Amino acid sequence: MELLQIILIISLIILIISLTVVSLYSIFVLKDLKDTLQDAKVIVKTGKTVASSLVIPLTAFMGLAGGISKGIKAVKSISSLFEEEEDDYDDEEEI
């Protein structure tokens, strides 16, 4: 065998070993990435659950606060009507 053939065979063997190592390393990296993404999925699902459990009571509270606000406005408008009628009676008595 010539020296060139021996060098080419050794180079080919080193290249095959290197590609095998890189392929195995890529497989392990992809497996770790898959596990990380599954953990992230669980975290996002938990965050979604927590957010929805907070939104429902806050929505109910905002509805209650809106109802109280409308009730206060209604009471103020009714009381302002009675105050205007009292002012009208006071003006009539002065005449």
C-alpha cells in the first residue's frame, strides 16, 4: 500500500469517529432540549391555571364594584332630586 492510501484511510476513520461523536452529542442535546421544553410547557400550564384562577374572582369583584358604583350614582341622583324639590319649596315660602 502506498503512503497516500494509508493516510486517506486513517483520515476517513478519524472523520467517521468524529461524525459519530458529533451525532451522539447532538442526540443528547436534543433530548435535553425536549426535556426542557416539556418542563417549560408544565410551567406555562401552571401559570395559565394561576392566571385564570385570579381572573375569575377579579372579574366578579369588578362586577360587584361596578354595581356598587351604579347604586351610589343612583342614590346621589335621587337625593339631588329631593334637594331640588326642597329648594323649590324654600323659594315659594319666601315669596
